[in-house]
Amino acid sequence: VAEGEAPVPEDDSLAALRAAAAGCRRCPLWKPATQTVFGEGPEDARVLFVGEQPGDAEDLAGRPFVGPAGRVFDRALAELGLERARFYVTNAVKHFKFERRGRVRLHRSPDPSERAACRIWLERELATVRPDIVVCLGAIAARAVFGNKFRLMQQRGTWQTLPDGTRAFATVHPSWVLRQRGDEARREAYAHFVDDLSLLLKVRP
Ligand code: URA
């Protein structure tokens, strides 16, 4: 597939979308990345989580949220008694964007053109899964879902309604929790993250 082409299938199944996204060349991020990291989870999930983009571990594994951020996410869900396997988990951008520093690959934020190019996949995942609730992890995800005016730190942990009536909220990204300096700050950030996610308990997903 030539760069810029959009091999988006007519067929709406997640399997068809995943297969098509594997060959996506809509932006240049596919080239240095190992593979497309598509969303995963049941097609009839009631809750759909959106992250930013795969990290180093996800790029290698081909699955979302399996690295350090994923472990924070898993721990928070487990603490709330929520089973991740029941949810659909995806990212706003499906390829890992990074900068090489010696042997490490450092995460870089996707720019607006890359986010816009990838948008079709999240839209199709949302249209196929049709969740009751969308949860955004971090500012990039929140802007992909609510638009650029969304202010994460002011609006986190509060219910929003999407144009089609779907209920949604945003919280911080688990990597942001890990980036807090000092045990106390990290502990507080994590507790607040869990508290935001506890909104899900009120709707018993
Ligand atoms: N960070 C994300 O936003 N998504 C992942 O899948 C992993 C880390």
C-alpha cells in the first residue's frame, strides 16, 4: 500500500479492521515501528479505553498496554475489582513514535497530522464496539475523543457526553503517574487515577 492510502475495509468486524490496519501507511510512523498495535478486547465490550500510542513494549508485543504503563493500568483495575478482559483497550495512535538514544527508544508525542491520519481507526473501533462508556487515558486520548478544547487537569474524572450520547470521561495517563518525582507524589497521583476510574463502579460495567 502506498503512503497516504487508506485501506479501510467496508466490513466492520474487528478482525477485518485489525487486518487492514496492519498494513496502514496513512502516516510515516509505520516505517520505523515494528508493527501496528491495534485495539484488543471483546467486540461487545461495554467499556472502551483509549490510550495515547503504543510504547516500546507494546510495539514489540503487538498488544496495547503490556509495558510499565499497562502494569499500572492493570493494578488500578484489579484494585477496583474490574476485569480488564471484559474491556476493549486501544490507542489514539496505532504505531509507536520514538527517538533512538543509543540502545533505548524514547517515546515521542505524535504530532497533529499523525493523530489525524490515525483517527479513522479509532472511529471504526468505536463504531464497531459501540461501547456504553469511553474512558480516555491522558490528554492525547482525551483530545482525540472530546476535541482540542478539552482540558484534562480541569475536566478529568467528570462525566461527559459524546455527540452520539455515549458517556465518557478522561483521567491521566498511567505513564504520567509513573513520571511523578518522589514516592509521595507518585502515590498521590496513583490514588487520584484510581479514584477517577472508580466512576466505572457507579455504572457497574
Ligand atoms: N501507553 C499508551 O498510551 N498506550 C499503550 O498501549 C502503552 C503505553
